[in-house]
Amino acid sequence: MGVSNPNSWQLAYKIGDNDNADPDNCNFDAKDTPRVGIVREAPFMVRIQVKNTGSASEVGVMQLFYNDEESTSGAVMVGAALDGTVQVDSADGLPADNATVNDKTVIEDLSGSYTWQNGMYDDGDGQTSKYSLLVDRFSDLQYCVQLTENAPLGKTYYFFLKSAGGLLNHYDIYAQVQTITGGPKGPLGHPLTGPFRGPI
């Protein structure tokens, strides 16, 4: 008798600004577009799309990890406590922690093949509360994070999800950002010089 298992995929991402109390309505870059121009200590959104093509639900807290290369090996979980480089932004995140992510069109609508399932937002500790991605469903998970003052300028960081500490089955792409400056910043944390990233 076969064993039922989830088959979870990280499919796509968008990087956004921390500029709206509704996690679906933040100002996002285009799908799968690396953001070059992250200001250290300024919060931004990492939104990642996942799907489950297996025969069982993927159950667990959904955790955000980062690395300085496109690999899961040696990656570090984004946490509420300062870890020296990347942390969650629990103070400035505008949506409420564990708010519902409910817009299936923000990244890509896959409903021709899968059924949309509401996702979750996190700005508390780098992981959602317990989440169950059902069979033949897709969803978006979104996190509010910031690079600390210790993040080297010009450094590229890659983000991916784990489920309760376990790797997903497939990673099609890693969310990608790069630092350019430590300031000065406008009132929403956008750089006052360099690439324009939305209204200030």
C-alpha cells in the first residue's frame, strides 16, 4: 500500500513595500524580479507562492529562511531576535501578525490547475502559525523583514520556505534582494536616493 505524502513546491515570489495595512495591497515589484535597492533597517515584504501536488496535506508552521547563495544548505531562519543580518520587522509591519493573505492574483493565478487557498502573513517570529496546505491547492505566504545595519552593502540574499523545519519537495526559484544603502530614508523607509520604490 502506498504512503500518502505532500508534494510541495516553491513556485514564484514578489518583493513588496511595507506600505499598506492589507497584506494583499502592498506595492509589489513584478513577479520573480530581484529587488536591487534594499535599504538596511527598512522593512520590506517577501511574498512566496507555493503549491501542493501530492496526496496528503503539507502541515506545519511555514518558516522563512535566507542564505547568501541559491541553496538551502547552510541557510538561517529569519527570526524575531537580531541574528546579525536579517530579522522580522515586528515593530513596523502594518498588517496584523497572522493576517489572512487572500488575493490569488498578486503573484499568479493558478486556478486553472489548482484551487486557491488563503495564505498567511507573518511579522512576529519568521514563521506563521500552524498552516495546512491541502492537496491540489496553491497559496501565498508573506513576511515582513528587514536587513540589519550589519548587512554588507551590495550583498545578495535569497529567501525560501520550510514547513516545520523540513524542506519543501521542490524549489523552482528563490526570492532575491540586494542591499544598496544604509540611508537616508523617507517616512515609509524608501531610499531618498537611488531606484525609486514607491510613494514617499
